[in-house]
Amino acid sequence: MSVSPDDVRHVARLARLGIDDGRIPALVTELNGILAHMDVLQQVDVSGVPLMPSTAAMPLRDDALPPDALQRDRAAFAPRARDGFFLVPRLATHGQLGASTGDDA
Amino acid sequence: MSTPQPGPGTWELVIGLEVHCQLKTRSKIFCGCATSFGDAPNSNTCPVCLGLPGALPVLNAHAVALATRASLALGCTVHDTSVFARKNYFYPDLPKGYQISQFDRPLATNGGLVVGTAADGTPRLIRVHRVHMEEDAGKSVHDRFADVSAIDLNRAGTPLVEIVSEPDIRTAAEAASYARRLKQILEYADVSDANMEEGSLRVDVNISVRRAGDERLGTKTEIKNLNSFSAIERAVAIEFERQCRVLESGGVIEQHTMLYDDKRNQVRSARSKEGSHDYRYFPEPDLPPLRLDAAWVARQREALPELPPARRARFAAQYGLAEAEIDQLLATQALADRFEAVAAAAGEPRKAANWMLGTVLAAVNAAGVAIDAHPVSVERLGALIRLEASGELSNTAARQLFIMLEQHDGEPVEMARAAGLLQVRDDSALVAWIDAVLAEHPAEAARFLGGERKLQGVLVGLVMKKSGGAADPKKVNQLLGARAG
Amino acid sequence: MSERLEESEALDAHTVAHAWSAYDRVKGGADGLNAFLAIDRDASPMVAEGPLHGVPVAVKDNLATLTLPTTCGSRMLEGYVSPFEATAVRRLREAGAVLIGKTNMDEFAMGSSSENSAYGPVRNPLDHSRVPGGSSGGSAAAVAAGIVRIALGSETGGSVRQPAAFCGIVGVKPTYGRVSRYGLVAYASSLDNVGVFGRCVRDAALGLEVIAGPDRFDATCADVPVPPLVPARSGQSRHMPLTGLVIGKPREYFPENLDPRIAVHCERALARLVELGAEVRDVSLPSTDLAVPVYYIIAPAEASSNLARYDGVRYGLRAEAADLGTMYEQTRSRGFGTEVTRRILLGTYVLSAGYYDAYYKRAQAVRALIADEFTRVFATGVHLLFTPTAPSPAFRIGEVSDPYEMYLSDIYTVTANLAGIPAMSQPIGRVDGMPVGGQFMAPHFEEAIMLRAAAALEGALGAEAHQ
């Protein structure tokens, strides 16, 4: 499988990487070079492969236990904050309703 | 509820509901932060729910228990192994840049919820496709500061169950009924406050139309921002009408997310760019698969109280009440519990139902108290109802006594006697009054005894007046009627 | 010229004062080795006593610490001081260790040379024109330069063992789940481990024993007790202490094109092991050559998700902008370096719609195959495996520019990360004056056997390990 410049632009967008167009050709070459090495995996017979051994049961946390408290105030690391909120550039309001809708920014 | 009929023209409405419900745990799903509401912004946060570098999720045992109970209450199969997965997207209220959810191996599948009875008497079953666990996102506020949005992550990490129905719903009313009954079940199972207005129950509606008889599904739109059951009904009606109109005129339905505007009663398209999102789901590497043993799941099932469907069936069988009445009594667990206690105390289920749904509910709402905090206790009300049933109190007198009992407590029969509310049913006293009235109104008496039965009502009224309202009108009727021969 | 301490010299003879003196002499900071990104000259023990009381330690800059920044070698976290502490770091401090500094590394642990740091490359103390290996190059250099005897690093594909080999010291990767990852900034969650460097086997073993064990803040940290891990001193051990130990020599790790000088050192090490009573057996791990492709699908995929949190909203670098989309893109393009960007792209691609089954899902299936091969070999009565650690000694800074060629330097180490098994490297000789490492691999949770054999080999090789 090989990657086109549009593929790279699309993937960069998905990952919010802000790659400028001048770098795209080199990235296409690099990624295709790397992906070419992965092709060998297509030929491997994976039938009958046992699933990774399951370790012990997932450890569950008691509802009453406290969190790992912050040792430093949020103001010490927040890039921009006011009245306890983290601030970001104004969002389109529809995204605020209920849970986030995703991919709106 | 009658069998749904296709709408305008020959279009059939097809609806599925996706409901997100916040579980009432003390702490968040993956960290120990409190889930309490209304605290200062970002005051209930820690490295985990802030998504700080190096933080890791650890699953809350109680959230698993509540999610399991919710699944069992909906008749689902709870799987002994389920897997968490990352749903990747960028948004400021999503601290890690992914939501931990469940994807192809959810907690539970294949349940159902009865929303009423079809025309042929069979239950109208809406199938539940799946129930899975996930974390809630934070909140963003857009109007507090100029030019910026303010992010509060207190809600981020609150445990949710997502309950997805099959597209079995066929009317707007059914959609609202499904939501109401779902809320009831979640409340009864004590897993959530399930309050739409407060946001602990969030309902999204997926809606499409197709020609009646067509097996395939049409393109669906999704409606969000529904804050009440009636909003669900209104929004569905609006969107159904719109889709029919579009299709009738030869247009196509585009897959959109829509928002319901309650104030204007409109459904409008959200401004986001369309195209499906690529969430790049993959199994959450920070959480091993969740394994539940059958004995533990059985214990969760035992911990469930009698749920609305079973209670509904029992009420019909045990108390002989009509479906509409049962619906109302089951509106809240508190009301249903109180009703049963009163019915037992009075030995009169039908009368108890009338009293609970009429006088008591009105009084409780007027006083603004919880139903089990109302001053008239189960025992007192039970005694009062027994007095009414035996005929010692007329309905009017009973209601007067009720009001008296609200003011101060006492033995109902004593209070009624002292207030002169007890109806006299003693034959000799009644005969004496009847004789007196007949003597005082000889002309009417003669005509009545001669066969003019229509005078009976007038004479009963006169006897009631003579007795100062104390006579039992039923008995007076009986005795007078016997005189007429 | 780095100090070579006697294996039997007491750990606490190397004090914090010694550490600073070495630091100043070799220039551990930006004007020299560039091994340290931040130091704390006022650091002192937080408890009155403990198994590491007064012992100076260095910690890789992707482990969260409270007193010094945690930059992960990236502009994205420049100046970021974590408000919580990694469990491994907390356990070191509770044992009395003194955190003297945070060490330089490949950005977000992505690299095999420590050249990918936003703060400049790290230099190998034995030859300043060469790399110390990566991604934990700074911690390896700190130990090799004699500044500290114990340092923490992290491993995702060999980032402790390979630098240990390049620098001539001991580097241990524990079983996945042996040490809590809470506070280890995630690169690839199913592969990441906290690892330990030591001047000698016993130093590394003691460091591991202190940090290992269950932790309620990490759901992948196994609830298994930590047995004693520090091997007895060689002087006390009996004649032929490895009698009964069966060591497998997997043929795929000794290919035709292995540098013969490295092969010779491996044979010498194996001969010493036989003299100590061990039996060496030929074994096969046929899927070995699939490991690098598998790793370079799984690790970037998980990384692309783990690094999504660097968006400028709550911490770290932010490029202010009028709209959110621009803020995200400019923050991330300014904050991430070339290799990180490349791996996020690769990872996003292999997870994206239409490619998930062919790449990520398939890679996980082949991973299971690789892991199963180890299980089968260990089930035949083989206790440990022995192989070279890296296909070459340390290369020159700037020498390897092709990304995939760089990835191939992990060829002998990634398998242990994919299988989750413990593995370690120790010096077994020199090639052109540069160190070469030999690697033990053990079954899950059998660090003790591995460390015991390693200590015995260390004693048997003596000065040969550095010749």
C-alpha cells in the first residue's frame, strides 16, 4: 500500500499537525519507505495464533479512595486561565451542548 | 397504545434512541476525583482527568457494578469479558484527545424495554442493542468571557453508560415513552438520577423515514440538545414532517446532526462540517480487558429491586388497576411504594389508587414536600380510606378529614366523630329521619309511595338536610327505595 | 576516561559530593556531554534512612518529578514542572535516594541515539563524537561518566538496553507490569517500561528492587510480589554457580551478517557462562525478523493517540491564535520535532479508517505470534536467552540519517518489548574501543534468574568486559 500527498495531508489534518505543504513530498517518500518494510506482515500466517495471554483480572479501584492530589496549583502550568477555567479561543457554540461532538475545531 | 400508522402519505417513521446516563458513583470512572455537581471550575480534577503527561486510568469498581445493574435491568446479556477502547478526536473539553469508551466488545447487549401495548394486545417491545461504559467529557462555556471559551473539566471523567436502542420506535409518542420508561428503570435500579433537565440523562434521537413496507433504512439525521420528554416528542414530529416533505418533493435526506431549539420549537442543522468522523478506535492499552465472573453478576441481579416492568405486571394482576392508573402510580418509585403501603393498610387498592393519584399528589405538590414526608402517614390514610369504604365517611367528609389530618395528627375515626363527619348508618336513626321527612312533606310522600320514583332524589336530599348531612345517603336511598315497594 | 569501580565497592561510597565533582569534571551539562537538562545542586535525601540513602540518582526527563521540569526532550514541555510525581521516582526518594538531575533523551522517547532532543544531542562519554544510544542516552551517559551509579530510563523498543550497550554499562528492562508506569510520560502504552541503568549488575538490581511492585495508580502494573533481586556478591558464590541453568542461543540473533567482532565477544561470554556451569543450547525464534515492522506499526499508533493531549489547552507550549484549529496546529507544529511528527503521522495512518485491519490489527496478531515463540522456547526447559544487544557499537553523531536504518538498530531489543519479557544488557567487550553489550532475556517475572546469571558473568569476565 502506498501513501499519496493527499493521504499525508489528510492524516496530518486528523492529527492536527499543521505541516506546511513544502514538507509533504519528503514525508510521502519517508512514509512510503517505512511502510514498504511493513508489507512482509501481509504474508504471515496468523491463523491459530493464540491471543496474548491474559494477565490477572483488571484491577478495580474502590469508589471511596481519594485521587492523587495535585502538588502544584493549576495556575502554575495552565497556559491561559481565568477564574479557575482554562481559556481557549472562542468555540462555535453548537459544540458545547451536552458532551463534545468532536472534530469541530 | 395503538399500532403505529405510517405518517403523511405512506411514510413510516423509524427512530432509534442513544441515551447517555451518568452513574451515581462518589468518584469518577478512572480516578478518585469527586463527581459532585456545581463546584468551582476545575476544583475536582487530578492528573488523570486533566490528562497530564504520565497519568493513567484505573477503573472504578462501583461504576462497573452500576453499569452491570443498568444492563441487567434492561434485560441485557452482560458479557464476561468486555474491552475498553480509545475514541480519538480533538476538542478542548476532552483532555487526553481521546475518550475512553467501549467499541466492539461492550459490557452488555441484547436487551429490551416495553413501551406499551400494541393494538392486538401484545407488548410493544423496543430492543436495546447495547449498553457500554465510557467517560464523560468536560464542559465549555462560551458567554462568560469575551472572545474566549472557558473550559471546566469537573465533569470530565464522570462515569457514563451509553444505551443504544435498535431503530424499533415508530412514533414520537413512543420515543418519549421509551425515554420515560428508561428513566424509571434507571431510577428504580438506583444507578442514576437520570434527570434530563440536570443532564444526568441525555437523549439523542436518530430518525429516518422510509416507504411503509420497505425493509431498508433511509438516511438518518441525529437530533441532540433535547432537555425534556416532551421536547423529544416535539422534535421528532418536526423532523418527521421535514423529512417527509423533502422526500415527497424528490429531494434526498443528508446525514446531519441537528439541534433542538426549545425556545423556538425548531430543529436546525448544527453548524459543524459534515462527513463522518474517523475516530480511529483501538483497544485501550492502559486497561486490561474487564472480566466479570458469573457469581458476581448474579449478585448484581439480586441487588436489583422489583423493576417497573415486573411491578407493572404485578399491579395489574394483584390490584386490578387499569394501565393508565398503573402508569401514573409508577411515575416515581416513591409514589409506587407509598401506594402499596397505603393499599395494604386500607385493604382497598382501587380506592387507595384514587386517593394517591388525586388528593395526596395534589397535597404533596402544593406543599412541595417529598411524598414520604407528607404529614398524613400511611396508617392514618389507610384508616381514613377504610372509613370511606365502609360508608362511615362520605367522599366529601373524607376529604375534609384528610385536610384535618394534615394539620394535626390523630385517630381518624375519633377526629371524624368529634367533627361530626361520620355518616350515620344506623337503621333506626335513619328510619326516624325518613319518617320525619315523610310526615313533614305529606303530598310528596304520598306521590312517592304511590309510585313516582323520581321524587326519591328530592326526598333523600330532605333526609340529608334533616340529618345535618350525617345520614349515609346510600343507606337512605336503600331504605326509601324499599318503602316504595 | 570514566571511572571503573570495583564491583564490590559499596554503593554508598559514591556520594552526592562525588556526583557533583564528576559532573563538573566531565561537564555533564550543555557545555559538555549534554546528558543533563536540569540539575538540583541543593538536592538531599528526604528520609533519614533507606536502602538507597544518600545515593545520587539521575532520572530520564520523561519521568514526572516535582522539583525539576519534565520536558521529555521536547519544546512542547519546555519548563513544564509536573504537579505530581512518578511512582518510580517517589519510591527512589522514599528509599533515601537523591535526585540530582533530569537527563536528556530523544524527544518523547522516540529514537535510538538521543540525537532527536530539542535541546541538542547527548554525547557518548567514551567518545564525544559518538552517540550514547537512545532514547535514554542522557541517563546512560550519566552512569558511564561516573556521575551517578544508578539512573532511571525508559524502554519501549530497547531504549535502556541499547544505550547501556553503547556506553558500556548495565541496563535492565523489567517485565512489562513489574514497575508502575504512573508518571512515565506515555509513548507506546503497551510497550513502555521504566528501566534501570547501573554501573554494575548489583547497582541496577538494587535500583529495580526499590522501584518495582504493585501500584494502585497503574492498572497494567501486576499485583505480584517482588522477590529479592540483588544477586549475592560473586566472592561468596559457590564454584560453578550456574550449574543447571540452560541458556538458549537463538540463531536468528546471530545472522551471517552480524559483525564478526561482536559475534566473537558473544561467544566469549557464552564460554564464560559454560565455565560457570551453564548449558548453552541452540534455539530458534523464527518470527524475529518481523519484530521491527510490527514494532513500528504498534508503537507509532499508540504514540499518535498518547500525544494528542499536547494541544496547548491545559499545560505546555501554546501558540496563541484567534481560532482553536490554528492554535492546535501551530502549537503542535512548533512543539514537536521531525521524528515525533513522522511517527505521529505513521501512527495516525495505520489506525485510520480502511487501514486499521491491514496494519494495526495484523501487527498485534503477529506480535502475539512473536510472544508465543518465546513462551514455547522457555517451556522446553530453557531458562534464559543470550544474544547481542545491538548490531553495532555506537555510531557517530549525524551518521545515520535514514529513519528505517535507525529503526533497525533496535532489531535485537524490540522483541522483548513486544513479548513483555524482562531483558538486560551488560558490557561484554570492545570493538574499535567502543563498548559492546550482551543481552539476557528471561520469562515473565523471572528477573531474579537473569540478574543472577548476569552478575556471575560480570564477575567471570572481569576486565575483559571492557576489552
